[in-house]
Amino acid sequence: NMQICGIDPSMNSTGKCVMELDDTTFAIKSMKFYGYNSVNSRCLNGDNVILTSVGSKYLKDNMFNRQNIAYEIIAKDMDVVKYVAFEGYAFGASKTNSIFQIGEFVGGMKKMFYDMGKGIIVYPPSVIKRFATGSGSADKTQMSAMFKEEYPHLYPSLFDSFPQNESPHSDLCDAFWIAEALRNHIIYETLGAKALSDNMVALLEYKSNKKIIS
């Protein structure tokens, strides 16, 4: 079965969703969530949710050590994953220095998967938000709520034990939507528009006149 992955990357709390798909219909057969966080009480190890604690010292460590720690966690169980989708950068970030740091951190993660032979896809944040909620300016609360509301059979019960709409809960929900956008993108490209609802086709074919999105 094909496996794909969605990643909501950040330096301190990356979320990852790995989907196993039917080879013919691309229906979801199973999902597993991974991530890391510096807050011990927000980390757990369940059947389909594995969150690793990196400890509070991680936040003060140098960039290279943080990359080594984070990349090892995010590389777990990726052997047979074919495509990895990332959420692109939010261009509204205010601190220039932090933008460079995030770019360096996430760029290294993308290269790691590229070197592992994965196909890399990047979706702008507004595209993922529109895909999940219909609005390109949706917040984390709306993204999480739509996952639970639209896909209750896929929403892990362990998610209810997290503080809602904060890291790592929000990162894992975003990772789901990134993977789900990729899954529908694959259906659209492979099986054609007829295999999807009219609403889904409209979302996938949406074009904006804003240059930042194009």
C-alpha cells in the first residue's frame, strides 16, 4: 500500500501524519501521528500517536544539535513513504532572524527526505487553510475543529488528552490536513476530477490573483 506524509514543521514542535492508502482508490487505510515537544506533560506514546519529549534544554541548544534531535524523531517510520508534503512558510513572521532560522531548520528537513528518495511537495499555508475550512485565513482552532467534525472516525481519541488548539495538538491537526490535501491531490492527478466531489475539485483548482500564493 502507498504511504504518504504531511508535516507541519517548526523548530520546537513539528507535527507529522503518515497515511497508508489503498493502492487503487487511495482511500485511507490507517494513520499514525508523530511529533516532539519540550513539555513532558504534552508527550505520550499510544498506538497511533507518538510524541517524543525533547526536554526544556532543547530550546536553548544550538541549531545543529536541535536539528539532529528533531530530524531523528521526524525520520521515524518513513522507509516506505513515497511523498512528503510540507506546509510552506508564513510570510507574516515579524522577526527577520527567526525567519532565517526556521528556513535553515526546515530546509534541512526537506533535504533529508529528498536524499531518502521521497517526493517533496510544498503547499502555502493559505492553501491548506482553505482546503480544511474554506477560508484562507482560518486559525488553529478552526483547523482542529474541522478535523474532529469532518473526520470523527479518523480523529485519534488520544488528541482529547492534549490542551486543545495549542502545540502539539494544533501541529498534529495541521499535519493531517497537509497529508489530506496531498491525498486528494494524488486522486485528482491519478483518477481525475470525476473521482472527487465538485466541492473538492473546486478547492484543488482554486486560483488566487494574489502573487504570494501563486
